[in-house]
Amino acid sequence: MVRLQGLSKNFGATVAVDRVDLEIARGELFGLLGPSGSGKSTLLGLIAGFHEPDSGVVFIEDKDVTAVPAHRRNLAMMFQNYALFPHLNVFDNVGFGLKMKGVPRKIIQEKVKEALSIVRLEGYENRWPHQLSGGQQQRVGLARALVVDPKVLLLDEPLSALDKGLRDEMRMEIKEIQRKSGITTIFVTHDQNEALSLSDRVAIMDGGKIIQIDSPRQIHSRPKNSFVARFLGLQNVFSGKIVRREGGLVWVVPSGRGQPWVAQDRGLMEQGECTFYVRPERIRIVDQPREGSQNYLYGVVKETTYQGVYNEIRIELGEGVHLMVYDMTETQVVGLDPGTRVITHIDPKDVVII
């Protein structure tokens, strides 16, 4: 449905989008994820036609639309602040695009009713924007985008203006509405949880480039590099050096010092510098090492923090290396006051070299 080829955009000396190639399938829910200034909103603007690229081509359904103005691309955009007209009621806000196209009033009434039904706002036609909650305003913005039957729906940080509870609720709403409508949807976010829970595929951007494109599960379990791992909020990401390989295992020393870690040898690289990580929930605190097993690391508890769903335990392994452990059962934290010496165990299959 959407294909970008060698797309670049500069603002003065700043490279906002740098030679991006991307293909998005018909009906796909695609997330653009990255920190502020990574180029994701500019890329969305290039697809929408709000910016003119310095180089490259934008295709919609294999038609070159690079020089086609925004209002003729048959795309719909929902902005971060919803951009509702305060002097128009819900009905007129939703039907505004159809009215500008000269669609007959009777058809506008039918389409607005259908769009409000999709976003579950039947009966709100005569409400004014100031009478609506944040979530309801967002649904009106979504209905206004859907009512024009766009080929592609573009969402720019669609949930950032909502509080957490409403954000979680609306995240599922957007996914359900997109599945029902089948509209190819591209959304921009800086929130990794939002991107991973909503998307069929995610592109992670940094410095105007796409660093990795993959399914949410794959991108979270196999980040391409340390930037992706750290941006996704993965704990226990370390620089290290591979010092030995034997029997399907790899020995890695964090930052060239301290206790060695053992990982499964997936044949990714030879000996030398690397980045590796382990998920906090995969680490166990044990009473004593088991003979014949690997990865028993000795440390001292620095801090234990209650996070509601789990306890967060920060352990210093020595040589400036800290380990974060998530205890999901509340069984590991008993007696773990700061200063307590502990033994942690990590299965080699859970040590991931990237």
C-alpha cells in the first residue's frame, strides 16, 4: 500500500530523514518508534504530503505521489491534539471533510452515523468538543479521519495527550477499530509499550534512519544493536568481550573485567567486543550454586523497590557492574535488605549477545 524509496529530508544543516526505504502492506498496522528528533514525525509528514522530500519517491498503491499535494493523496491524518473545531459540534466536526468535498447532506449523515458507531459515540452528534473527555475527543478525531474512507490512516502520537488509564483503554480501542475497518494505518510514537502492543510491525528510527524493522515480539527478543535494546527499556544491557568458545557456549566478560558470563553460542560473531543482555525476570536468586551449572554470579543487594506487579532488586556484582532482578512472586525479596550478599543464577540461553 505504501512504498518509500530513498526518501530524504533536510531542515537546513539537520538531516531529519536519511535515505529511508520502507514497504507497508495493505491493511497493516505499522508503528514508527523512536526518541524525539529521530525523524519519525517528519517521515509521517513526507508520506502525508506536508513536506516535500529533498530526494526519493513516495508510492501509494504503486502510484508515484511525491509531487501530489496532501489533499489529493486520499490519506487521513489524526493529530496529536486531535485539532477539533471548537465552534462545530461532533456531527459537523466528523462530517467536515465530506462537506469540503461537496458530498450530499444525506450521504454525510449516513457516513457520520456509521463512523460514530465504529468509535462508539452514537448519540453524541450534538455535543461540543469542550463537553467531551480526552478519550471522547480522540474518538471524534478518529471518526473524522475514518469517515472519508482513506486509503491510509496516519496517526501522530495518538495517545500522548491522555492519562495512563485512558491511554491503555484507547490503545485497545484503536487496534479493534483498525481491525474492523481494515485501513492501512501508520502511527508515530515514542512509547515502546504503545508500539509493541499495537503494531503488526515496528520500525525503530534514530538519526533519520530506520535501525530495525520487525514484529514486536522479534524486535523485543532480538534487538539489532545496543541502541535498540536500551531504547526499548531493556535492563541489564552490557558491553563486553567474548574470551572463549567451547561446547556450544560462549564466555563473555562485562567491560573486559569482573566475573565471566556464559551464553549459548548462536554463531553470531567471533571473539572480540560485543553487547549482551539478560531480562530481569529471567534471573533467580538462589541459596547455593548447583554443581555442573553455569552463570552463578555473586553480588550485594543495593536496593529493593516495590513496583506493584513486581519487586525490583538492584544488585552490585562488583567492578561497577549492576544487575537488575524482577521478582514477580515476592518470594525472593524476603530478608534482602541493602548490604545482603546474594548468589544469582542465569540460564545461558537467557544471555543474549547482540
